[in-house]
Amino acid sequence: MKLMRPHHVTPDLREVIAAHHPEVFDMPAYTHLAQHLLFGRPGTGEEEKGHIVTSTEMFNVILEGTGWKRYSKLQFLDRFEQATGIGIHVREHRYVDGMARAIHADFHPEVIAMFKQELRARGRDDRVFFDTGVKVTDHNRLLAFRHAETAQRDEFEADRLNAAILRYFQEQISTNAYAKFRQNLDNAIAFATLTEMDPHRQRAVLTNLHRLRDTLKPIYEQKSSTNRVFAQGYSLQSLPKHYRDILMPGTIEADLKSCHLVIAAFDWHVQPLIKVLEGGQSIWTYLAEAVGTEPTPEAKAGLKSAIYAVLYGGGRKRILSPLPPNQHQAFLRDPVVKALLKAREKQMRCIMEAGGLLTVRGEWVPLGQGKPRELLVRRAQDIETYVIAVCYEVAERHPKDFRILSAEHDGFRYELLDKRREDKVQAYLLKAVQRRSAELHLPMMLEFSQAA
């Protein structure tokens, strides 16, 4: 079971909350909810800006051991609102539109002002735990992390596709491996304060960075619905790449190049896409040319969202929403996009007719465990995880050469322990990925980028 790890805060923030909303600290469930409403991840979509994205899983963590599970989530929120005087506004989930449930809380204006000041603050040595007010020390700051790590270790399933990844972080990597990078947190906080113009994105980044003050080591967990590896709560995984570069200079990030497009192209036999991929042209450059724009990072982000909606069951509105209106028709008329849409529909018909889908390890997943598009996503994610997991086996065999510090879905970040072995390490990883993907008749390839 996931545990609610307390945030480190200044005594000033805790005192102003106690002054205006003292009932927050009357019971653990209220305290945990208040912490989540302050430090949870804010939504950045137009309809959810300022709202904190939440989930049934998070509510279960908040209510664990309180006896409140007999109430509905909304009833619990009503009780919280009445007890604390903090207004609650819930925007219900709409899975069809890809929108999670989100909550906005009306804390007292002085609490909000102090919270904003808190997020921009550099490290202070008088920090306390949000839930108890106990002073944070070198000894106790890792205790909650250790408890959460132990809980995940107890739930570890060794027969899962992602087992090699989790086992590596459990057995090979200690919190000490990240100690030297903690000194860069203040630089990252200063950078976010100066450069993040969107207040909701800035809030998410700064909250993430403050969470990393106890340790940069992530806690990875196995979710029942996917073999993808997700870090618990805020982590290196949930930071944009350039912040990981600031925090861990000199490390190297490795990613499977165009991973899900390669899977779709060769698993579904989409010849126009295969031709582009084998021709050596970047798929993003190709798509940018197709819609008549430059392959800028902003254009790539929109095209990536659109093409992934094409791959995994998005309707016309979902596919086109990330793109400017003047690109809509050109995108839909492109031969690669048309071929992908046709292949996707064929794949989903086959799933419907067969009543399920085979995973990469030959396991049968019946249609009752998900919609056709969800099974397509599951198969692709299983392939992604199966291929990338072999890199952790390489790292385990070469512990004196390099170590992996952060897992991404289709890649990872690693640190060279012997700089003279950089070329050798890359050769080991490239060869392992080539062999593993060849088993699946997929031409997967790693690409590398180094943090300055």
C-alpha cells in the first residue's frame, strides 16, 4: 500500500495554516488531504488550471486506517470543507476527453501567499514535517522514504516484465548514489522561478523539486494495469528533462528512438511509416513538412500528441486538438497518418473478433480487461518495457562501469563510474537492445544525450 510521505515545510507555513484552518491538524485524514491540496500536481489543461489532479488511489492513501472508507469521496470532501472552512470545488473526471478528477481548494489568502513564498524559498535548515511539525533532521528525513520503499518492496512481483527494473533499484542503487546531486536543487529552484512563466507549471516544478530534498532516489512501483514503471509521487521521472540535466550534470540519458512509432510500424505492417523510418528522416521533420511548419520543439510537441492519439484510439477531436486549425486537413491527408488510422482500425477489429489480444510474452488478455484501444496500448507498453529492461541486466553485469539513476518509460538516465568506458558502455547497451528487439522483429535503437 502506498504511504503518504510528509512534505518538509517552513514553520511559517505550518503556523499560518494553523492560525486560519486549525482543524486541518485535528485528524490525519484532514492533514493528508490538506497536504495533497497544497502540494499535489496541478492540472495544466485549459479546464483544470489551478486544480489539483487526484485519483481514487490517492484518496485511498489519504483515508488509509481512518475508518472513513465507508463514506464516498465527495462526502468526505464535504466533511473536510465543513470542518476546516476551506472551500472545495471538484471537477469530475471525463475519461473520454482524457481528463482526470481535479480539485480546487480555497485556502485563506494568507495561506496562499505564504505557500507561494515557500515554493520559491531556497533550502532552510529550520524545516519541519507538514503533518507533525517535528523538525527535519538528517536522521529522520529519510524515515518516511524508507517506510514507503519497504512497502513497495513487500508488494514486488518477480514474474512481471518490469521486475528487472524494480529489482535493480531495490538491490543495486542506494540513496547515497544521489547525495552529490542534492547540492544542485537550489540552482534548479532558481531556474524554475525565473523561467517558468505559466504559474501552474511553475508550481508543479517547484513542488517536485522541494520533494526531492529528502532524496533524489525514486520509489518505483508495479501497477496492476500496465507493466510500465512509474515513480511514486513527485520524482525525477516527473520532472522535465532539462531539470534533470541541471540536477545531474554529466549524466547521460538514453531513449528508444521513436519507440511507439517503430512498434506500430512493424507490429502492424504499416508500409508508409516503415518507409519513412528506414529512410533515416526524423518522423517529426517529416510530419512538420507534411503540415507546412518548422520542426520546432513546440511543433514537435503538438505533432507528438496528435500522432499518439492516432496510434491509440483517439477520435478526430482528440487527434486534432493539439494542432493549429490550419494544419488539420494536411495532417489527416498525409499518407502515413491515413495508413496508421487504417491499420489501427484493423487491429481493433481483430481484437473484437478474437475477444482479446496476445501480449509480447504470449499471454492472452481477454477483452473484458480493457477496451480494444486499451489492449493495443498495453501490448505496446509491454514491448517497450521488455526491450528497455535488458539495459538493467547490462547495468547489473557492469556495476563498476555505470549505474542507472532514473527510469523513464522508454529510456533511463545513467552515470558513468569510469569515464574511460563511455564507448564500451554505449556499445553494451546498443547491442543488448538490438538483440532483444530482434527477437520481436523490431529495429529498435537507443539514442544518447549528455547533460552539460
